[in-house]
Amino acid sequence: MLMPGTRILKINGYSADSIFIEFAKYHGAEREDFKFKMVSGIFDVYLWLHNINPPYEIICQSKSDQISSFKSEGRVLSFKSSEVIQPAPSFNNYSFEILPENIGYLNYRLMRNDKENPFSEFLKNTFSELKTKHAKGLIVDLRKNGGGNSDFGKELLKYITDKPFRTSAKKIWRSSTQYKKYMRKQIPWWAGWATYPPVIWIAGLFTDETGMFTASDGECIELIREEEIPGENPLRFNGRVCFLIGPGTFSAAVDLANAVGDYRLAELIGEETGGIPNSYGEVYNFVLPNTKIEGGISSAYFVRANGNEKNGHGVLPDIKVRQSAEDMARNYDTVLEAAKKWILK
């Protein structure tokens, strides 16, 4: 393991900075921080793809500017090896625990429902425990949340606030024959009839989402988002709440953090999010007919919750805290510890 503060200069004779920047080009992202985070997760795969193979001769520079080198065996990859594309490590989409000093910690990793632990039931159990144990505060960790379904974020917010909010101001959606077919495939076969006239015209009286099916090819429909008013919730937590954000916070998780920040629903602690609220989404997935390579393209553009279309930043923290290399080396979570102190102050 490298000593804290050590900087890698070269790997097998290649400039570490140069190859890192080169690898980042292969990741689509709104901010460079998010690209670099994604590259870090499969760095050895990128090395292999660029014919930089183990053992690795690594030249580094210490905090005191001393130059040294060492060898690392790494892992051997090949097209025939199952190690090239490994299955993602299994983890729970969300989990909750009570930390020492009676602080609730909700680690929200992915905004998708878990059939074995439905999000609605998870929220009920989590906030029941917070109430029963008279927790001093709640920390919601979004630092490794790549997004998913933004509706789950709205459900969570209804447990921490009674203030009106929205996760985006509007959605500009582009219609096409291909996307309409794609959307119909996402609907159960027994409900597919509901996406055709005259049912779609009747449904349009109650929701503007149906405009996608009546719009002509290439037409963009603009959907204005109204603020949601949370109803009564006996389990609503009224203590101190903060959300942890950083470069790994992306997509729908950014929408959640954006609502928190723009409406001042809780404190945001950490670093600027990897994704930005004014961004593209609603991905249309497809397979190229000859190569069978999978691809995806956005069909919609979302405007941040406060309606400011000119803001090109990610969601910014109220309290900026960056994980230092020294703390990372000793397995000390700088951001989480700062959040605990904020809860208890």
C-alpha cells in the first residue's frame, strides 16, 4: 500500500497523469470528477485494453519529494478470461443502522426497488426506528448513488419535510417512433392497450405524460413540474438531517440532492455532485443490428428544481468536506465524521 501523500508518476514507463486523462475520454459524463471516479473503479481493465500489462513497474514520489519504484503483480486479463468483465459486486440498494451516539445512518446506494425489501416498507421501518429510539439526527449518504427512479427520492423526502418541493422544474421530451415502441415494451402486455387512442386522449385529461404518444416524430413536448405538497406523515422525522454528496452522486440521486438544496430541506455535506441538475436523461437503450453492441441515448432534458437553466454546476454542498488521502489510507471517513459533528453540535 502506498503511503499517504504519495503520488504515482509512471506505470510501465507511461505517465500516470496522461493515461488517466486518456482513459477518462471513454466515459461519458457531465463533470470530469465523475469520469475519473468511474475510471478508478476498473483502472487495470483500461491498462489491459491499452496493452499495458502486469507486472507493473510503478515509479512514485513521496510527500517529501523522494522518488522510488516498486513492482505490482496485478491481475492477468484476456478476452477469454471471465475476469475481464466481472459481475458487479452484490450490495443492498439501501440500508439503515443506528450509529454510536444515537445517530441514524441511511446508506442510499441505488434508487431502485428491492423486491425482498420494498423501499416503501424500508422507509416505514427506518423512520419507525428513528422515532422509537429518539435519534438525535439522520445522515443520508448519496456519495455512491448512481441514480435510478427519482420517485423513490420523492418518497424519502416526504419522511423528512412537510414543505412543498419538486425534483425538477420541467422536462423537455423528444418524441419518436422508436421511443414510443420502446416505452410500450416497458408496459405489461395486459396494459399496452392504454397507450393507444382513444384511451390515450382520455388519460391526457389527467396527466401530460401521455403527450409522448400523441406527439409527432421529432417533436419536443414541454412538461412543467408542479411542486408536491407532502401529506400528513406520523413517522416524519423532525430532527437534524443532512445528506452526503460527492463525485459519485449521479442522475436521479442528483435530482434528490438538488431538491434538498434548492428548497433548503436539509444540510448538504461533502463535495460537488458528479452529475448536474440541468441534464439529459430518460435513456432509450438499443442494440446495433450488425455488431450487437448495446448503446443508449437520452430522450429528455431536465431543468433543475429552481428553474435556473443557466446553472452549469453540480449540486454544491452547504459544508464542503473532501476526503483526504491520509484519512483514506487509515480508513477514516472524513465526510461522515464531519456529518456526525454537525448532527451533534
